[in-house]
Amino acid sequence: MEEPRYRDPIGDACNAMWDGLRQIGDFSYAILPKDIAHGLADLKKGILKELTTAMQWEMEWIDNRVAGGDKLREEWKAKCQTSADTTSGPAA
């Protein structure tokens, strides 16, 4: 005897939704002439590529600023320690 397969109703609904969205996307390009559809796709991909590049640059900039902040914090800490040492000095 075979066990009945367990069906995942949430997974089925999710897959149906994605299939519907895929079809809507296909329809949106199918109604355009072929050359325009391909040109539009290339334009969208170019824009996304530039956005990705800008985001990567921004993340590198943030990392560099955090590293610079860490360096300044260490310099300030060292200056505070040296000034505390010179003001306390040996007792006379």
C-alpha cells in the first residue's frame, strides 16, 4: 500500500502566485514588438547594473568611514592616556 503524499497547501498557493506573476511578466513583454521588448530588457538590466555598482561603492565607503572612525578613536584614546599621565606626574 502506498502512503498518500502530503500536500503543502501554503507551498502550492505560493507556487501558484509565482506562476501568475511570471505569466503577467511574460504578457507584459509579449505585447511589445520583439526589438522593443529586448531593448527595454537591456535598458532595465543596465539600470540595475548601475544601481548595483552604486550600492557596492556606498558599502565600501561606509566600511572605509567605520575604519577611519576606529583609527581616530584609537588616536584619541592614546592622547587621553598620555595627557592623563603628564598631568598626574610624579608626586613632589
